[in-house]
Amino acid sequence: MPTALDDWFVREVLVHEAALAGYLRRCWPWSDELHDLRQEVYVRVYEAAGKALPTMPKSFLFATARHLMTDRQRRARVVRIEPVGDPDAWNVLVDECSPERWCGGRQVLARLARALDRLPDRCREVVWLRRVEELSQKEVAVRMGISEKTVEKHLAKGMRLLAGHFHDGDALAAVDGMHVDRRRTRRGQEADGQPAD
């Protein structure tokens, strides 16, 4: 069920999708990253708007895109140090995964699995196809029989809910509460002889 924030996002931000896509194509040299870059811009704008609505949404959208590209370019400049050759020939003891790290990793995976299970069905499927199976936005849309914009909306919502679960735990609890409230409303309507929504 769309919220006031979702309506604002569609009305004030998604209307600039073509302009944003053109801006990113002009400014970002790696075309294979454009979909993910645009999606990350939307997630950042949506999360920021959840705290306080920007007074000039279009300017805020493009400033967010510019800052995101700057951050990515800065990270790309970091020089990676990778070993060359066979580590076994160095006669260096490689630290095995400690029981604490192994257990901590399993706990994080279990928490992620619980969070994924609590997502709405279509939202969960989109997140799984995009982030786990790494299908493109277009492939997900074709497989699920929905538009690419709908894929973007489901992915943004899913990532927002997952982030909320990991950071404060309230976002998915609110979604669970909405599902419970809807079930109660339907049951009450059916008991009164009214058709459910």
C-alpha cells in the first residue's frame, strides 16, 4: 500500500527519470553500471526524504547523483594491493577463519534470511533476482511480467526495509504490522458479511 512518502517520490522524483538517466549517461563513463547507479541515487533520495522532504526535489536528486558519482570515483582511485604468486610457496601461516568469525558470519546470514522472509512477496522476489541472482533490471521485469519502473520501486522498497531491519529493526516490524492489520480488517469485513478488499 503506497504511503505519502511513496506518492511524493513518484510525483516529485520519478518524473525526472529521463533527465536523470541522460545526466548519468553523460557523466558516468561505465555504461554497465548506470542502472545500479540510478537505483542507488533513488535509494539515497528516498531515505533522505524519509527524514525530511527536500524543498527542491529535482535539485536534490541531481546533487545526490553528483555526490554519489564523486564517492564512487574516489573509491575507484584507492589502490588495491593484491598478492602475486602462490601463497603456499611463501611459507607463511595463513590465519584460518576463527570460530568467532565463523559463528558471527552465520548469525549475520541468519538475520538476513529472516529479514528477506519478512519482505512482501513481490518485493522479496525482485531483491533476490537483482541482488542474489544478479539479473539486470530488464531481465527481472521480463521474468516477473512487470515494468522496469515497478522493479525499481520494489527494489528500492526492499533495500530500504532490509537496511531498516539491520540498522534499527523497525522497518520490517512496521511491514509485518501492516500485514496483520490487513488480515484483521479482512476477517472483520467477512464476519460482517462485507466483501474483503
